[in-house]
Amino acid sequence: MELAALPPGAEEGFAPLCPDFVVELRSSSDRLAAVQAKMDEYIANGARLGWLIDPIERTVYVYRPAKPVEVIVGPAQMAGDPELPGFVLPLDDVWR
């Protein structure tokens, strides 16, 4: 749903929208299962791409609709292709 398609008054408070792309950074206080469930919820609600970045394990979990979660260990960067052509996120600072 696009913002313009919301009924009058729905723009107040939290809109019933889901972003196309989500990045979640796991903190030391987060349980991995809890943030994984959150990512599943984003995908179920319309996100096209989600990255769960886990600096504790130096792992990135890639979420896409109707596909198994891809697990990438220790990447130097993440590319958003094909959903975000040309977008690259360097991870050196995250891994430090």
C-alpha cells in the first residue's frame, strides 16, 4: 500500500505500511530468534528484501519473499541487487 492510498486520518500515528527494504542490526542484548522472527514478519507483510546483520557472529541473514533465508558469514560488504540495483553496504565498521 502506498501512502497516497491511505484512508483519511490514517496518516496519523503508525501507518499500516511496510518498507520494501529492511536492515536490522542485532545488538548484544537481542536474542537471535527474536530478531529472526521480526524479519519473518517484515517479509510476511510485504518487504521485498531484509538483512539481519549479526555482528556477534559476523553473519548476515538475507530475507526475501518465498525464498529460504540465505546465510552469509563474514562478508566485507552486502549488495542490494536485484532489489536495490547499485546499493552496496560496506560492513568493515560493523565487524569491528
